[in-house]
Amino acid sequence: MTFAKQFIDAGFLSSAKDLILVSGVIMLVLIAFKNGIKAIVTYWMARFGVGIEAYFGSKLLNGFLMLPYKWHLTCNTADLVNAVN
């Protein structure tokens, strides 16, 4: 509580106008910090999702390509599309 009282009694906060200005600057800094953290989290979430999509897409494609040729001749291509979807 003493710290807050010393901060409020500081010379640069002598008027209400100065208090509003300092409060506005503090809010802008906090909002910029929040947006920065949100951007970092969004980037890593998107990167994780794309990585999982690439991993499973590769596994699925390799699985279909490694099947015997006879299977590809007898299988309906619409079934492959439905299996992917």
C-alpha cells in the first residue's frame, strides 16, 4: 500500500490529466503485450495443426501407394475419395 501511495504522490502525477495520460499509456502497453502473446500462441497452434495434417496426409498417401497393383485395379476410385473424406 505504501508503494501505491508513493507512486500516486509522485511529481509527474500531480494532476488528473497526468494520471489519465499515464493510465492510458499503461493500458496501451498491456494491450500490445496481450496481442503479442496472442499472436505467438496463434502461430504455434497453426504450425502444430499444419504439422499434424502433413504427417497424417503423408501416412495416408504412402499407405495407398504401397498397396498391391491388383488392389488398385479392382478398387473403385470413389471409395478412395470417401476414405480420405
